[in-house]
Amino acid sequence: MWSTGVLSLPESLNLHRDQQRSGRGSESGYTQGELRTLEQSLLATRVGSIAELSDLVSRAMHHLQPLHIKNSSNGTPVHQKSSTMTVHWEPEALYTLCYFMHCPQMEWENPNVEPSKVTLHTERPFIVLPPLMEWIRVAVAHTEHRRSFSVDSDDVRQAARLLLPGVDCEPRQVKAEDCFCATRKLDAASTEAKFLQDLGFRMLNCGRTDLVKQAVNLLGPDGINSMSEQGMTPLMYACVRGDEAMVQMLLDAGADINSEVPSTVNKHPSVYPETRQGTPLTFAVLHGHVPVVQLLLDNGANVEGALQDGAENYTETPLQLAAAAGNFELVSLLLDRGADPMVGTLCRNGISSSPLGDMTSFSLAAAHGHRNVFRRLLSQSEKDKGDVMSLEEILAEGSEPGEKRLAPHTNGGGTLRTGKAKLRALREAMYHSAEHGHVDITIDIRSLGVPWTLHTWLETLRTCFMQHRRPLIQGLLKDFSCIKEDEYTEEIITHGLPLMFQILRTSKNEVISQQLSVIFTQCYGPFPIPKLTEIKKKQTSRLDPHFLNNKEMSDVTFLVEGKPFYAHKVLLFTASPRFKSLLQNRPAAENTCIEISHVKYSIFHLIMQYLYCGGTETLHIRNTEVMELLSAAKFFQLEALQRHCEIICSKNITTETCVDLYKHAKFLGALELTAFIEGYFLKNMVLLIELENFKQLLFEPCPPESPSPCPGVCTDILHDLEKTLATRIHSIHLSTSKGSVV
């Protein structure tokens, strides 16, 4: 596929322009047209065959390489045709590149359409594949980093990691043959020394112990402890291969058993960041060679790798690597030799470290779900603790990480510090096991007395719910009371409540429902439900109560239950928008008669009494009438009277009447009363969950033919309760001014 004009070469790679500027012409062997064709080749994003790709790469490298090799002082080409500076492509690299450039994402929808008319499909992962020049540039950069003359398959895969987002190519691994790197820009003597050193490494890596003496003579002034450009010694390479005989021979020849991969790149520019400060024991553990690990430990290898006593650790110890890999045999061996499971890795900058970023062996085993390894670490810790205070004793004293410690000379000062460090390590391990869904390890840590945090509890509950582990769900819900209220964060609203209400919806288990009711009541808190307040609304006009239902001077008559009720337009017209709409467009000269249905005469009388008296002080409302009066006040849009009825309902609410009262309030759209009843539900949910009508309200949607005044209201109750509880938690537990809660 050739370029359609969308892609263009960058200034540094424009061969046609470079030829014009340099004045080179026919002596280069290429015409203007051939250079233009080469530019188009560099812009190719797809090839049809390995032969085509090989030809394109060969021509591109022939022209790009002399331009790439510049003198650092003046930028002029150096040794443009020198074969010693040529980077060539291995056949495996070309096959790998052909695979990526033959990607089917760029296939045409219709092969008969010209390339210039092709439109790419937006739903495909790569809108435009990288051009060939980018593949060459990035792959060659990885080759140069290795100080190599040949682009291999792994260099192309590393280029794919950068050029094709989402492609899963693992980072380059440490290989024994990586020690054979050709170093550029060396004089003859240095090149000879480097060649001899590479030959020495090659002789040692072939596995023949009879060549050790000859190989050591070739390695240079450091002899058996010479390092390759990756900072690796022969002993480290032997440990990577697991060659026990070679390891023993190198040790007998005087190899440093505790040598470290340098952290700097000044002398060893190709050191992999992941291998810094690695020791022979580190590499043997990393590759799981138990006999080699045993041999190294028997010969005095530091069981903690590069870690020195009292120093901060910025790399993984052998025990950490074995715990992360879940190698029980290696973990046991290292522990028996004195490895400390409490050692953690700090951030490399050494400036700051997060509370949950220490990653001890406990955390690594827990994060990877190696339960048997975790228990082995724990048993060793218990065996070595001696007179160390137990976790239960520390928790009983209320000693938490970060609190004031005892003075060192005080009896138990060091003991207390050790116990605190163990508590911190186990809390961190609990966090990682919960994050990665390893419930059994989390429960094991909890059984030791390590307190829950809200996050670890929620993540563990979520995993148990997804795995349908009902007994563990019940145990976790029962344990919620152990979480202190001062640990409540926004997470309980954003993640906790949706999860718990989802469990309540789907479980239909009485024990779980009862436990969730306890949690909801606890979260709602001991404070009373916010009271409803009267609406102080002054009537714009009023008449003497003498004119109530008085035919004298009345100009409007309401017919309620077949009985007339006399009123006055001057009062009703401004009473509410509903009355105004009833009186509009009616003749003003004659007495108007308006029929009112669905309202009892006694209730309508209370409505008029409220209007003529200008308030609720003179109203005598029976309990049997309050809901009907509320409905009528809602219909006639009398907000103050409606609120007064809601207040009466809130004062008379009981466990027997709350469900019916809620249905009526929900049906009428009385939002304030509905919110109050939802608060009543949450505050008394432990008692209500035992009542059949309340359970029916929660779990059984009302059928369409139900005589209830609010069919279908049951389907929203759990969602509404969740919102009400979230608002309550935010106002009580998350508000900075708790004293303002009413």
C-alpha cells in the first residue's frame, strides 16, 4: 500500500530534498524518480510479501544509515560506506515485521476500489498503521541501545509496543547471549579487548566447566568478576541458566558471590532497569533454580540480596521474588536461612512512599493469591517473634501505626515497635489481597485480629457477592460494626451503598436482609429524623369567618357530594392557581356553580375554613381525615395546608401505618413527607424487616390490578432508600460541621 498523500517524510528523512541540498546527482546511482519511489517506500504501511519487505528495508537502510551516522561535532557524515558501521536485519526480524505490517485491520472493504478512494473503518483498532520508516527508526534505536549490529525479532516487538497501542509484547528479557554486544566507536585496542571479553563470556556460557580457566584469562583485568554491558557477571549468567556445575566452578575460581548489577549506566550503558542491584542469588531465585539457590546459600550468599543491614531497600529481595512467584520450596529455604519477610521495597526516588506502597513479602504473596506461601511467611513470623507483643495486645492498647512510640529504653519499647511493624505489614497485605479478589487470604488476615478498613471490607464483600459465597457474605455483614465511623469516606456512598442495596435486591435471604438492615440503621446514625417545618405563608386576602359557607354576598357556589357550598370569588381568585383556573372564563355577573368531585363535603369544608380563617390554627383535623385533606390540599395547590398535613402524618407515624402512609405520600408526590418516611424506614429497619407488608414493599412490585392507590411504586423504594441514606451519611459522617445536624 503506497502513500495517498496523507503521510509525508519528516525533514530529516526527505531523501529527495537532501540530494538537492547536498548537490549529489547521478553519481549516487539513483535518479530523481528512484529517490521519489524510495520515499514512497518509506511511507508504506502494509506489504504483501516477505520478499517485498526485505527489498524495501534493504533499500531504506542503504540510504538512511549514512545519513544517520553523524559526527557529533559538525554533523558531517562519517564512514558513510564503512561496513563495520552497518546495521543489518536478521531474517527473524524481517518475518516479525512482516507479520505486523500484514495486519488485516487495513484490508480494503472492496478490492476493486482504487487506494486513493479507500476510507478506513473507525471501529478498527488502528486508524492508520505506522509507516515503514517508523518501524525502522524505532527498531534500530532498540538495536543501538544494545550496542548491537543486527536488528533481531525482539527489537521489532519492542517497536510494536510503542507504535501499536494495545499490542501485548513483553519487555525484553535478560538473555545469556546478550553479553555478546559489539561496542561502536572504539579504537583498535579497545575493540580487541571487547572482543576477547565477549569470547570469554561465550566460553563460560557454553556450559563447559573445563574452559573456565581459559575464559577467565580473556575477560580482562577484573577476571572472573568482569561485567558485561548489561552489568552481569559470569556467575549471574550461570545462575540465570541454572547451571549448578558452572556456578560451583566459578565460585571455586573466586567469583564474588554477592556482586551486584550496577545502578548507574555510566560504565554499563545497557543495564536493564529491572535488574539493577540484582545479585547471583536474586537471579537464581527469579528463575526458580532451587539447587543453585541452595548452593549459593551454602557458600555464604547474602540471603537478602543487595540489602545491607539498616539500609533502605529500593529493589526486591530474593524472598520477595519467591513470594510473588508462589514458590513454596524457595520461600521455605530462604526463611530457614534467615530472610526477613518484613522487608519492603520503597519508591526508587527515596523521597516519599505511600502507606500502602511498601510491598513486603506478605503483600506480594497476598496480591498474587499464594495462600500457602502467605501462611508459611506468617508461621515463620510467629516463630521468630519471641516476646513480641501480639496483634491482639497492640489493638487492645489502641496503638495504631503513626501513634507515639515508647522510648527505646522503656521496657517493651522495641517489642512494641516490632508489633506495630507487623500490624502495618499485615494491613497492607490485607489491602492487596482484597484488591486482587483473594478472599480466603483476606479472611485469614482478619482472623488474626487485623482491623478492617472500609475499602478492604467493601472489596472483599464485592468479591464474595460476585462469587456467590453466601456464608462469607453473612460473616462480612456481621463484621461491619467493627469499622469505626470516623473511617467512613465518600467510598461508602459511591461504592458501598450501591453494592449493599444490590445484595439486598438479589439475595432474598432473611439472614442477609436482617444484617443489611442493621448496617443501614447504623449508617443512618442515632440522630433524629429531620423534622418537617411549617410553611409560613401569609394570605394575600381574607374574609371574616362569618362569611364561611354564607349565601350572603356569595358569588360562587360549589356543589360537593350534591350539597351547595357558598363562597366568594374575591378570596378564592388569589388563593391558589387551581382556584384561579376554576373561576376564569366564567360569567362574572351571575352566581357561578362549580361541581367538585372526588372530595368529601367535610374535607372541602376544612379547605374553605383554612382559607377564610387565614391559617391552620382553628382547624380540628381528625386522624382519619388527614390523608384525604392532604390529597385535597395537593389538588387545590395549597402548599402551606399540605405541609401542615404532612407534619401531622409525620408525628403520628408508627410501624403499622408507615407502609400505607408511604404509598399514599408517594402517590400524591408529597416529596417532603416521602423523604421523612424513608428516613423512618432506615432508622427502624431492623424492626420493619420482620413485617410482611414492609418486605412486600421492598421486594414485590405492586401488580397493575392492585387496589393500591400507587401501583408500581414498590419498584423504586430501594433506589429511593439508597439516595436518602447517602444524603444522611454525607450530612452526618462526611460533613465538617457535625454539630449542625438536627
